[in-house]
Amino acid sequence: MILACSRRKIVIMTGFLYIDYFRQPSLCRWLSRLLLHSVLKYLPLGSLFGGALSVSLILSNLMTMDQLITLRTLPVSALMQKDFHMIKGSCTVAEALQIMKKTNESGLLVEPRNEDDCYGIVTEKDILEKVIDPGEDVHRDPWNTPVFQIMSKPIISVNPSLRIKYALRLMKRTNIRRLTIMESNKVIGVLNMTDVLHAVEELPVHDDHVAL
């Protein structure tokens, strides 16, 4: 049996079987108890990896993994952007680009035309594919093309209580990078994949080489 540790994972390898914390958390915790209640301070690793596995390294990795699991189960309201921008469908693409540059956003929500209409969204991808390079037989320019001609509509929205992990799966399945968060038929926030990545980056990083 060979034990290997990385920043986000403890892996136990037996032959070609790989077991990590997310699949077998009890096994990894058992290793820490083994060290705590034995005369051993370290478990020697195989020659392929070198070094030794200590209880402090196991516990620090488990702590980070627990925090990542907690992050995945947070409601989308915990990570969503509450300060978002919305434009009218009658605005030109050039105006939308100016707002994107000023606010450092890659997509803008589009207001409904009336009470019976729904929200839309225009993204950098929409502009690149439908205006900048729409094809040989389509002729558009940013200065004379209104946003409503190229926006995506209706938008995909979720409840603020939806968990992050389900929001990520929905974005993956529908091939989008952002979700709007709605409550009482009103947009209250926007969640981007980048928002989740930034939250992961803020998790404490533990030293991979403790007790090596």
C-alpha cells in the first residue's frame, strides 16, 4: 500500500485502486486516529513518493476538504453578486460594450419590455459570435445593432436557496457560465462560475510538506 498526499487530497493506492477523501472520508480519518493512538508519529511513504505522513498533515488536509464540502453545500445567495448591471434591449451593442468595460463584467442583464416580457442577457460571447464575426451572409456592426437582436432570452434562473453544487451542475448541463437568482419574480443577484472559483481560492491553504 502506498500513501500519497496533495494540497486537496489524501490518496491511498493499493495496486490500481485509488481511494480519496471524498470517496472514503472514514478511511482517511481512521489513518489519523491510528497515528494519534499509536507510538507512531509518521507513516512512511513508498519510495515512489518519499517522505512520511504525519497526523498534522492528515488533519490539515481533512480540514480543507471539509471547508470545500461546506462551500459546495452553501446556498447560491451566499456567493451571488448583488451589485449587477441591467440595460434596455434598445441599447446598442457598442453601449453594452462600454458598460462591460467600465464594470468589468462579461455579461449584462436585459430589462423586460413590459410586465408580460421576461429578462434577457447579452454576453461577450453573443457579441463576438453574432456581431463581430456573425458569418459571411450576416452584416452587423456594434454601433447600429440593438442588444435585443443578439441577446439570449429567456434566461435560466434559480431560487436563492439552491445549493452551489446543484447550480454548478445546472450550468454545466446547459452550457452557460452564469445564473440569475430570482425571488418573487425579481432578479436579486447573479452567480458566475468565477464567483465560485474565487470562493475556493479564499479557502486556507495548508502546507503540503508538513512533517516531511
